[in-house]
Amino acid sequence: MGNILGILGTGVSGLFAAQAQIDVAGNNITNVNTEGYSRQRVSLVTSSSQVTQYGVFGRGVTIENIVQIYDSVLANTIRNETSDLAYYTTTQDALTNIEIYFNELEDGSGLGEAMSEYFAAWSDLANTATDQSDEALIKKQTVVEKADLLAEKIRASYTAMEQVKQQSNKNVKDYVGEINTISQNISYLNSQIAMVEATGQMANDLRDKREILLNDLSELTNVSVVERTSGQIAVYVGGNALVDEGAYYQLRTAQTSGSDNDFSIFWGTPSSVDKLGVDVTESFSSGKIGGELTIRDSVVQSYMDSLNDLAATLIVKTNELHSVGQGSDKLTQITSSSGVKNASYPLSDPAGALPSAVTAGVMRITIYDSDGKVVDNLDIEIDPKVDTMNSIISKISYADGNPNGGIIQASLSQNNTIKIYSESGYSFSFAEDTSGFLTASGTYGFFSGENASNIGVSSLIKENISYLATSKSGAVGDNQNAKAIADLKGSKVFSQNVTLDEYYALFVGKIATDKSTADTYATTKLHLVTEYSKKLESIKGVSLDEEMAEIIRFQRAYEASARFINVVDEMIDKIVNGLGTGGR
């Protein structure tokens, strides 16, 4: 059997163990409301036994360590789901704002209503008996006003989408800054944890702080975490390390050429902060950054493309009809609204191209004298593979065979646009254009601009309403051109075989569908994060009832050890004092 002092040591070890357990339980209780705190327990092991001739005797208990109660696998699952939740919440928030903007059920003042009123104004004008009455002038002015309002709505919608995109772009830059700060802090905690745990102790509080940072990081982007044997971790986005033990790697945002001023994300070491490094933008597929990138590069961009298609189709289809129609006043000069980069390149070449396609065909210019009688018709043949802006100007100027230039002249104007004008006492109109040159160049079009960002009503028509081409023949009372433009409302003008109204309805419906999908995913992910978090909290969280019960248990153990020591003390006293007189 062991010696009596060894027995005393056994009791003392139990006393110390119970005291440590009460201490840790008390620390748990005081941190019940501390964010990220994981409850702790004292890890106990049997002390080294004493071997005697009578057998092996235990020598109490040893405090091995203070350990966290934690489930790293579940925590990693929560981080992944948190990244997904942040992604869908980010897209959900942006889509909510977009849907509100395009929601026309509030007061009927949206883009769709403006388009209906625009075509209604053309229809009303087409039903007017004469093109020169006061009533017709009022209705012409209404057409221009409704068109101006529609163009304003389209531009405003496009600008609103640009603002959403710009905000997402700004958020990406801000979030990258947050990631850099978090990465640096994690690398610092890694070093501190390694120092503590190299002594054989657990750096529980430092681990809790690091876990909070990892949770914050997972809201920003999708991360994977690998723990080393030293207690340090490596954190990756895609295949690129943000943190590797005590080192961290900087991210940087920069605008690259051809990116439409959008930020891309680059990866590198702190020493390479002034260099772009590796483009890792596509690695950010989740979290807030992933959501902002999706909104910026995919969702909103597709909406902007749809608005551009809507505006471009409205411009082209209206201008195709308007450019070959006639107003109550004939033209004496007109300048196109669109030019080319280089007037010496063929129209089929990108350098010489106009905003919309030009095909091989004929443009007819009808010339009138001062009495309004037809003097001549000039047929200008156009082949985009051969003709340049300069050659078309030359063809118009010499179309009547006069080597010094004819009644109708053309010249190159500002921004390589074309200016067409007549000699004094003459006027002209465009009778037909099978080449599409007039529409492509914006010559005598009703709308100016090329897309949703710059659509507007022609300044020529706004300044003189008499140039509004309501007539096809020029005869008094002929409103066939106005009727043709009004009929565009019901024409299948898109490749999807839908009308302008139907295309816009599909566009708004797509926004609603995208919003509904984001809502569904966000709700699902929120449920998963909530349930997983509850489960993890039940493992790592502090329960006051449980801790109080444990304290009572540890108190009883402490009392028992103290009583055991008291018994051993009495035994020692008996030996020292009780047996000390036996030999006298």
C-alpha cells in the first residue's frame, strides 16, 4: 500500500480538481451573454499510480487542460450556410429596390403607362381629319410631350439600374477592405494561439475571438478553413489563401480596361499591395461579395440590356417609318444624330459602322420647288460593303448629274455625322429607304439616341412641330404615317415574336420572378442557419441550470476531498501523537 503522505496527496489532488471545476463553471456563468463564447470544462486524468509489493495504488487526479465544448464540423456547416444566406439576402435586398422602382400598381405613373400613353397619342393624331387644323397641332404637341415623357422614363429607369450597379460596385470595394482587416486579425490571433498552445495549454479565449472573425468573414464570402497541428488555421477563398498560419494575403480592387469601370478583385501578399496580382473575382461566388457581383455583373446588367433592347427597338421601328414620312413643312436642311468613327471606312466595317445595320438598298430623296411641286426624285444606291459616309455624301451631292453639285447637297458635319441641305427655293423629303441608312444615321428620325441611356425626341421636331411626319404622301389630311406608327403598339417587333408592350411586361415579370426566387432561397437558408445555430448553441452555449447543477456536484466533490484530507490528517495525528508514548 502507499505511504500515508501519498494518501494525503491523493486527497489534495481531488481538492484542487474540484476547485478548478468550480472556477471554470463560474467563468462559464459570467460569460453566459458573451458573444462567441464556448463553454469550457476541466479535462481530468488519473494521476500516475504507485506500484507497491501489495499492488498498484492510485494517486488521485491530475488537471490535464481546460477544453472547449465545441463542434468544428457543425461550425463549418454554419459558415457555409451563412455565406449562402448573405448571398441571397444581398440579391434579395437589391431586387426588392428594383421591383419597387418598376412596380406600376401604385399610381400608374411608370414606364409601361408612359408607353401606352405615347401610342395612344399617335393613334389620336392619326384619327384627326386634317393635318393643318388647330386640333391637329394640339395633338401633334401631345405626341411630342408623351414621347418626351416616355424617353425620360426609359432614361430614368436605365439610370436607376446604373445606380444599383454602381452601389454594388462600391460595396464590393468596401467589403474587400473588410476582408483584408479580418484576415490580418486572424493571422495575428493565429500567432498568439500558437504561442500559448506550444506550452501544452489550450488558448480557448483566443480561439473564440478567432471564431467570431471567421463568422464575420463567412458573411462576406465563401471560405474554407483548415486547422494545423499547431492550432493555427489557413483560410482559403477558392484556391487562394487569405490566411496561412501567421501570414495573410492582401486583396485589392482595381478597375480594368474594358470592365465598364467595374472593380475586379486581385490577390497578393502584403508586399505586393501596389501590384494588381492575380484576378480572383470569379472565386467570390457566395457571401455579400458574391451577391453584389451577381447583381452587378449578371442581374442588373441583364435588366440594362433589356431596357436597351426596348429603347433601341422603339427608336429604330419608329424612325424607320418617320424618316420616310412627311410633315406639313418640307425639309431644307437636316443633320443626322449619329455619326461614324471614320468616314473613310465602309459602313460594314466597325470603324465606319452606324449604330444599327445598313443593308444594300436605295434611298430616295424627293425634291420640291417653292410651290411644293415635285421637281425630281434622286435614288441613292447604298452598299454597306463598299460605301463609306464620304461616298454617300458624294452620291447625294452629285445625284442629278451636275458636276458642280446639284440642288441637294450633303457634307460631313460634327462627329462625322451627315448634313443634307437644299439650294434656296427648294425643299426635300425622303420618299423611301430600303437600305436603312436614314434610320441607322438618325436622319429625320422622330427619336434621337441609340439606346436607353440617351433616347430622346428629335430636337428638330421639338423646335418645329410642323416637321412631325404624320403623312405618307404629303397630301392634306393624309395621316397614314401617324397610323403606321400608332400600329407599332400591336406589332410583333422583337425576335421573341412579341410587341413592345409584351416585351416590357416580360421584363417586369422577370424582375418579379428573380425577386421571388431570391426570397425563397433566402428564407430556406435562414431556416437552415437558424436550426444549425440552435444545435451548435446547445453544444457550446452556456446553460445556467446545467452550470449550477455542476457547481453543486463539484462542491460535493470538494467537500468529500476535504473530508478525506481530514481523515488522513487524523491518521497522521494518531501516528505522530497517539503512538509516540508507546516506547516510554
